[in-house]
Amino acid sequence: MKDPLMSSHGYEGGRLNLPFVGICTFAKGEYVADWNAIDADVAVLGAPYDFGCQWRSGARFGPRAIREASTLFSFGHGGAYDFEDDITYLPAETTKIVDIGDADIIHTDTINSHANIEAGVRAILKSGALPVVLGGDHSINIPCINAFDDQDPIHLVQIDAHLDFVDERHGVRYGHGNPMRRAAEKEYVTGLTQLGIRNVSSTAKEGYEQAREMGSDILSVRHLRKLGVQGVLDRVPEGKRYYVSIDIDAFDPSIAPGTGTPSHGGFQYYEVLEFLDGLSKRGTIVGIDLVEVAPDYDHSGSTSTLAAQVLMNLIGRILHNRAA
């Protein structure tokens, strides 16, 4: 009897492998359970932690939602051709993206949950792959940056509606309002570019002053639109190693309602994509996290799709521009 899974219509490998079929990994990449056996260009780690939220929780479900949305972009035709750039990004024959699953989260235990996230990022860095971490709330950036303590120095580029530069509030030092302050304290973080900061914020004026004193360049959405993408890129130190932290609330709630702390007046998609493309040419992007996707606040799924699309396009441009 003929195997029904084998192709009679020329399907590669005998399977169509459509986006909605199979176990869900990021971009339908290979799942690697053994963190000591990562062999890839890019390794994706989930950090489903949201105990650091001050307002609406739910970002613990972000990694699962982003993975599911990413299957839409699991290209089965040899890559993603961008006719505007006349470039095929993520060519299948030269690109390997793997998913190493989620860091273990211990309910209500911030320190050990963060330690498990840090261990995952360290394993990716040890393998030589590019770490891409799916949050979770923005506090997960703290263990991500901790994992770079034995690497060459990095410049942190944050795309966000909020400054996240609180030192301590009510005894809390490792919540989602603290990550950029914790990063600025690291000797190996040479500076910060904080882009998209706007409107009413949980950070007082003194926080902005402290951020600038500690090496931050703070720009709003309106600053970017006034300066232009290239004008903003020109302010980022050239030729450095960049760690990119993207909070989905940097985007306008009209396209990203699924987040805990939405802020009107945000970015549109191409503004961020063009900046990230330019950044990947200006230096070397060595780590990424994307945080604060809370899918329960967006029943259309557009926020998760936006997150997956930004990541797939950013990964494609990083790998292409490295090889250029």
C-alpha cells in the first residue's frame, strides 16, 4: 500500500508542512531540548515570566503566542524575497533557526526564574548562536543582560514607550520598570539608546536626568520623525556590538493593543523596521529580546503577528548584513 504521507504531487519531503500543522516552535524551526547541543545561527528562548508587572499581567503567554504567529512566516519556498530590497532574506540553504523551548519559571520566585532565563541565554552565547528571547515582561531583560558579563562590551538599544529606569520602588529592583537602570550599572554596557519614550511615564524627571548621567540618549517618537531614521542612527555609536530590547508597547496601540501598558502616539511598523535595518548595518547585533506581548488583550492576534514579523525581518537583516 502506498504511504499516504509520501508525495504524489511533488511535495518536498512528502509533506506540505503548512503553518497550522505540527508542534509549534518559532518559525517552525527545529526544537533543541539539550542546551549543550545548540548548533544554529539563531536560537530562540522563551521567557514566560510576568511577575514584574505593575499593571496588567498576561505577558507570560507572550512566547506561546509569538511562536504561533511566527508559523505564518515559516517560509517553505527557500526564504523570504523582499522585492523592494531585491534580497531573499533567511534563505533555507544557509539559515538555521532553532527553538530551545522555555526557561523554567518558578511561580512568584523572581530571582530563580531570572537565573533560569540567564542560563538559557548563556547556553546560546556559548554555542555561538544569536540569542532571541521572547518575553514575558520587560524584567526578563535583566537576566539577558547579565548573561553578557563574560562577553565583549555591548551598547543597549531599547525601543519602548517607557524609560524603565527606576532604581528601586517599594523595595522592588527587578521588576519591569527597572531593567534599563540595572543594565546601565554594568561595566560592560557602554551606553544606552532609548527610543520611543513618550507621554505620561512612571519615571520622574530625576530618573531621566540620572539616565542621561549614566550614558543614555533618550529620544521620543516625535524626535525620530523630526530627525528621520538616519538622523537617529547617526546618534548611535558606530561599529559597536548592539543588544536590542524591543517592548511591543513602543508601537501604537492601534497596531499593538495586546500589551499590559499601552501608550498612544507610538511607532508604526516601518519606522522601527527601517531603524533596525540601519542598526544591523551600523554595527553587530549580538542579542535580542522582545517583551510585553500579552495576547489576552488582543483577540485579533495582530500584536503577536506584529511581534513575530518584526523578529523574522530583523533576524533576516542581521544575517544578511553580516554576510554582506
